[in-house]
Amino acid sequence: MTGEQRFDLAVVGAGIVGLGHAAAAVERGLRVVVIDRATAITGSSIRNFGQIGTSVHTGAAREYAELSRDLWLRLAGRAGFWVRETGSVLVARADDELAVLEEAGLGELLTASQVADLVPVVGAIGGMRRRQDLQVDPREAAPAIARYLEERGVEFRWRTTALGVEPGTLHTSRGGIAADAVAVCVNFDVDQLFPAIAEEHGVERCGLDMLLADGVGLRIPVLTGTSMLRYRAFADTAAAAAVRERYARESPELFARDVNQMYTERPDGTLLIGDTHYRGTAVLPFQDEEAFELLVRLTADLFGAPIRIRQRWQGVYASAPEPFLIAAPADGIRVVSVTTGIGMTTGLGLAATVIDELFGPIPGGTP
């Protein structure tokens, strides 16, 4: 490979985690190339809510989320994409849900009338506002970051598949790339390049059913009681047991579909609705209409009015017993995935810490 351009960092995967690695490397003045087998960003990073839920996590996830929040705001200003800083509202529609919010103590508790002033839901007896949460438009944000990085000198090689990695070289379908370090950020497809790592960490695929509908005038993202059972900061409370038991008794379909009932509205006023979850080493493309019907019923009940559906789609992301996969199969090579559904919330911060470990922190902090 004598005479070829050498990069400081090669990134495999142009999703939010891969872009986060590229962005952190660019801040150090490093030469970066990003390859992706697709012709554009089409995966998990554009198929989600765009919710940056900083305050609903614990441990490493909380640390990555808080770092990601700062990075999202910085990148929004530089890349010129929309970001909403209104926070989010977690709606309680039963006494046991309100007890979870009170025990967690992670935000500003709201009365029923205060909830009604913020969001057009029915049946709320209270809620919680978490002001640190952010929202971006998932269909706009990652592509805007990629364009910004390209303007900063990052080379993007689309329709290029990674075939293998060894220290100093990334082998691709278009030839080898010389690089001092390689970050493999392919989300659930880690088993395509590193099957032993995927098996060791229990990585499989999680499929989602999601909808886009006409808006309801939602100025701030809304989460519900089902969300309390998914995010550790709420799910680990003693009060969560009563919510879990009631749902199992009264609404078993929510558990059967593993529903996280939450909503965000995009800048154009359309409503993102979701989502269900189903897992396996392979996720078949055949989506069950009953899952979409359930989401429609839940939405109509929450907002007290029928909704008109515009789009429906399947999301897929990596899932594993632990929320993050960071592996070093060889010197200068890192395999990095967010292995639960919090990639937008934590991915940028996770990537920044990996780049710190590979190249050292920026003296004086990120400019």
C-alpha cells in the first residue's frame, strides 16, 4: 500500500456512533475516512424518535448521555440542524405511575393541570418534566452531521463494504485503506465482521414497529408509564413493581409487544409514534398489522382523538444484556456499538470516550 494516502482513523459505519467517532477525531485535526456499504444513512440513526433522554439513565449510560447532550448542541450549531431544548414530559395516568415519578425524583413534578398546559393528553393525573432532555429530527440530524464533517475534510466512501480489519489496514470491497486506528461502528451487524465478539457479548437484533401520523400540536416529547418500565432510573424504583404488575394484569398486550409508548413531533408537525420490540439473531421483514393497530389505539386513547397515519416502518438496532459493546480485538482496532435503544442519547458521548482512549484527550477540552 506504499504511496497511498494514510489516515489517522478509519470508521466503518456512518450511523450516529460512527459519525461521533469521526467528529471527535476531526476536533483533534486528524485525517479521517468513513466507509459505509449503503449510498446514504438509512439505518437506526434515522428510524427513531430523535429523543435525547439525558436524565432517564444511570451509570455509564448517564455519563455518555450527559456528554452527548453537549455534543448534540455543539453539532447543531455547527452543522445547522434543528434541535429542541424544551425537555420532555413523562405523563402519569394512574396513582402507581405517579408514585414512580415521586420516588425517582429526576425532574419537576407536575400537577394534572400543569400537564394539560404542556401537552394535549387526556387522563393525566400528574407528570414530570425533565428539562435537560433534547430532541432532534432523526431524518435530518445524522445526514446534516455527515455533510458538516465532509466540509471539515472527512472523506466519505459510500457503497463500500468492510471485509476485514488488521492493525494498520482496513480491507474493503474497493481495496485496502491504511489507517493508524480503525473504529468498527456497524450496530447490530457486528456479527458480520466479528462473529465471536457478537456471540461473546450476546448481541442480537431488535426489531421495532413505528408510525408517522398527522400532528396533535405536541410542543414537547411525551413518554408514558410504559417508558417508566424501560429506563433504569425509573424501572429500578420500588414503586415500579406495582406498575409492572398492573400492566401484566390489565394490558398484557403491552408486555407481549414490549411497547414503549412515546411521542415526538418533527419540525414539520408530523407525529412520531412508537414503538414495539422483538428480538432475535435475525429480524424478519414481515410486520404484524396487529402491532400497528395497538399503537394506533394507544395513541387515540392518550390524545383523545383519532389519528391519520402517514407512514409505517420497521426499525432495527443492536440488543444485548449490557447496553454498550466496546471491544479491542487488536492494537488500534475498536468495535463499538450501543446495544440497546439509546443510540441517539448516548452514541456521541460513547464515541468521544473511545477517541480519547485511542488518541488521548484534547488539551484543555473540546473546542
